[in-house]
Amino acid sequence: GKYQIGEAVDGYTSYGFKVDPIWAADKSGVPKNKFKEGENIYLNGDGLAVTNITINLYIISNVSVSEGQSICSNENCLNVSQSVKAEVDEKGTFKNVVFYSKDLLAGAYKVLPDLDSDGIIDAEDILAMDDSKEAGFVIVNEQVPSTKKANGQTCSSNDECSSEYCFIASGKTATTEIWGTCQDIQAVNGKNYSVSFTADNSVKYILTDTFIGSDEKVYTSNYILTNVINNTLNTKTFDFLAGGTHCFTLKRCDALDNCNTEEILGCASINFGCGAAKVNESYLVSWKKGAATSEYGNLTKHELTERTYPSISNSNTTITSLTFLYDANTTSTTRAKQQKSIITYVVRSCYGSICPPAYDVFAPTPNKGCIQIFEA
């Protein structure tokens, strides 16, 4: 259960016993205190003093820490590795947050939480450590065997893949660990990415796109597929995808909305893609100022064309187009969308009433002049 400051949860006395609210473990969540170099470390927590919050977890050397100490302040920093985030539920629990130990040398380490994310070690942080009194775990100089995989091959947890993000890992990026196909592809400029599944007699299918960007933010969109012909191979094509990692899963549902467990359809690392935002989330569209003069006269305004596409392309794709005019000195605007979709942007320089294609401004931000809008 939850502990309070002053409780004998870390006791070495005759009345106490030792409890680690946070512990290192194997993939199944079983506590583990010895790892090989490069082996994934799975962090778990239970009975924490905080609930329904995102906390930071640090791996530090086996050193003593004290209340009020800064985790990192100017040059007076603990020797910490990169941090990972954990989503703590209403019971003060989190499970199987993956920490990648590739940069950790052999030695003894502790797991240090920052429960209120203030960068200061508090009493609650010390009580929750693995371990406050001794080392939480050790890393030994034994390499984990791995197999080098090329793009297009399936990756597993001990494989070395050529793509930086060829999977979505638990805790760090999503709620479940998904390993899939490692691919470096582009999903704009006439290229696309497709996922396929064989239909059965289900009434509907839920296709889910889980996305992790370079900023490690997670986005998810669900697409409801109906009127699918039974016992046929179905392919869904995405003409535009945000740049980063996408993993696609499928649920099959009956008439009572009972759905089976998710099937993994594949993962892809989109290295040439769009920006990303959520429904009703504001994002910036900016562009380069056009040339001051041309054979048509002086620059008078910029014309921004916004086109909206459905996320999944189909034969009946409907494209809506809006045009906005801005004065010659304006080079950005803020936009937000109310439904998941794909938005593309083109900006032209206008001279008088003429906005010739020859004077298109460089493709605006977001990335590649397009943005994928995910569910809120």
C-alpha cells in the first residue's frame, strides 16, 4: 500500500521490513538485480505516494543522496543517465517502463524517481528509490547476444535494427510493447505506406495508428472500418504520415461491440514525413517571405492554400481547400483542426492581384508542408 513519511518501510530494525516501491525487473515484472551490458531494464512501481501523474525516473550510480539535493543544478549534478517517464495510475502503480542500458557501464546502480518532477530530491523520492540504502541492481560485463537486422526484416527485443525507432516500447512511448517490421520509408511526395489484413465475419474492425515523434510525444488515432467483404485481403493506404515511428494494430469486433485482442499489422519508421498535432491542438504554420519585387511589381501579400485529406486514402477521397490572404510582412499563422485528417499547405507570393506559381514560397512548416492530425 501507500507509505507516509516516517513509516518503517525501509527498516533494518527488528520491527521493520524492507519494501522497495520501485524496482528493476525482467520483462515479466519479476524483480531482478543483475543485468548484462546492453540488456533492457524494466522498471516497475507500486504503492507510490502519487497517483494519476507522470513522473521522471533516473538511473544513478550507487551513491548516497540526501533530501533537498538537486538532481541537476548548473554544474552540480548527480551522475545520471537519460531519464524515462512513467505514467502512474490511480493506485500509485506503473509497470514495465523500459530503460535502455546500452550507455551504462558495468557497475552498481540505483533507480531514483522524481515524483513531483521538480528536479529536487524529496523525502518521498528517497523512500521510493531502488534502493535508498544499497545498490538497486548491478550491470555486469557480459554482452546480450543480438542479431543485426536490415530494413524490412522483423525485429525482436534482442535484435539490433538499422532504424533508430523500429518499435514502440512500453512506458517510454506506449502502454504496450510492440515489435514489428523495421523500415525507413517516406510517406509524402507520392510515396505511401499500406497495412493489410484478412477479413473474417466480424461486423467492424478498429485500425489503430500509434505514433511516437522525435520529441517522444505519443499520438493515437482509431479508424473504424465497416462494410468489409468477408474472407478477403484488405489493404489500407496512408498517403501522408507524420515523421517518426508508427505501429498499426487491428481489433475485430462483433455486433455487440465485443472486440478481440489487438493484432500487430506492422511498424514503420517514417524518415520523410509530415508534422503531427492532436485535434483542437494549436500548431504553427510559417513560411519564408517572398521576394520584394518581380516582373509583376512589388510584393503585396502571401496566399496560403490549406487542403484537407482523409487520413486513409480511398477511391472516394474528398479534398477540401481553403485560401487565406496575409499581408507582405506576415510569415506565420496559428491553426487548429476539429477532426483527425491530413492537412497540406502551399504559400504563394502575390504581386498586386497576381499570385503566380513561379513565385511559390518554400514549403511552409510544419514538416514538408503537411501535418497529420491525431485524435485528442
